[in-house]
Amino acid sequence: MNLAALLLALLCHVQEPLPDASVGTTRGITGTISVLVPDGVLRARPDLALDDPLLVRIAASRPLAEGGHMFDLEYMGTEAGTHDLRTILVFADGRPIDTLPPIEVQIATHLGLHAPSDLDMTKTPPATLRGGYLTWVAILAALWIAVPAIVIIRRILRRPTLEVPPPSPPTLADLLQPLVQAASDGALSIDEQARLELLLYRHWSQHLHLDMPPHEAIATLRQHDTAGVLLRAIEGWLHRPHGHDQRPSREEINELLLPYAAIHVEPTT
């Protein structure tokens, strides 16, 4: 086969409708098509902008053994319909692109005519800060605050309630002390003297098992080795001459009340 016959065969092959309207893609999504060019180098039109309705890119070109080149084109359109890629292609040497047969592709859509693109239908909706990251930050912050709060609350609940013990009843010495002090100062009234004798009578009548009227018991206690010490001291203070300045010290009074310091009694009226 001579060179003229080979070129004729290649020309007849080029004149066949390579791509047809069944070749295509969806709006906003890249499609691919391969075009056989017997002679020349294809380029995308230099005046194309990103917002043009149809864009094309030469992805690759490879020479063929029988001559010519196979060009792999990537295209994307935003207007539905059938488009001829020759409208956005040129030869690198400036020859008319009409020497190539139509390179038709179909741009389809699944949306309305005025929808900008079908691209959103193929993408997973991006996670927003409000619904994603910030939500997790809020959850982690709540846990960070809740953990120590729970620990503190549990410690408070576990802490035993301190019960304040009731005040201990006064001792017999506590009840006798103001009366004895008044007697040492010569200021003991008749009612206070009766109260003092009643306190001593109640204690010693139970302690010594005395079964007698109070006035008889007081006379008996006056002679007792322990009970009589305080009674005799009080009578001495009450019967000393008026204006006598010798008074017992606080230590002497505390010593007289020492036998009664450990005896807890209910106060009497």
C-alpha cells in the first residue's frame, strides 16, 4: 500500500462520526472523550473563561502507529443539550477546526432548567461547624464540667452529718456556785438560802439514804465529814459580824465545791 492510499484510508476514517449524541455527562460533572486527529495538535480555545457554559481540557495525547494522534479530552458543561466540542477547540497551528468531523457530547440534567448545576446531587453535604465541630466541643465541655461536679456532689453526700451533741446538764457545783458566792459576800437572801439547802438535801438524802424531813436532814448533814464542810462554811459566813472584810478567795470556794463538780443534776426552780 503506497503513502497516498494510506492517507486516503485515514481521511475516510476521520470523516466517520466519531462521537455521537449518546456520549455525555451531567451538568457540572467532568466527562471524557477520545478524538482521532490525523494531522495537527488540538488546543483549548485560549479565550475560554471558567464561567463559560462549556469547557474543555486536553488530558493526554498519544501518537498512533498508523499515523496521527489520539487526543483524550475532558469537558464539562453547565447548559443541558447537545454540544459540539469543536466550538471550544482550535488547532495549535491556526488551521480551521472545521476539517474535523463534529465532536458532539450530551450534557444532561436531573434538575430544572434554571438550576445552576447537578453537582450538589453527587456530593455528601459538608459538615457545618454549627452542627458538627461546635456540637462536639459543647458536649466535651459539658462532660468536662459535669465530671468534677459529680465528684464534689458525691463527696458531699458521703460526708457524715455532724450531730451537735446536746448540752450536758449542769453539775451540782454549777448550781451551787452563785449561791455560795452570795453567801461569802454576805448577800444570800432567805429564798436563796432555802434553795441552797434544798439542793444539798436532795443530793445527800439520795447519796446517804436519809429518810427524814429536810430540816432534820440539814442538821444531820451539818455533822457529816463531807457534806458538813460546805454547810458549816456557809453558816460561818452568814453569822460573821457585819462589815467583816475577810472573805474567801475564788480558789477556796472552788475547793469547797470540788465534791460536787462531777455530779450532773437537772436544774430545779
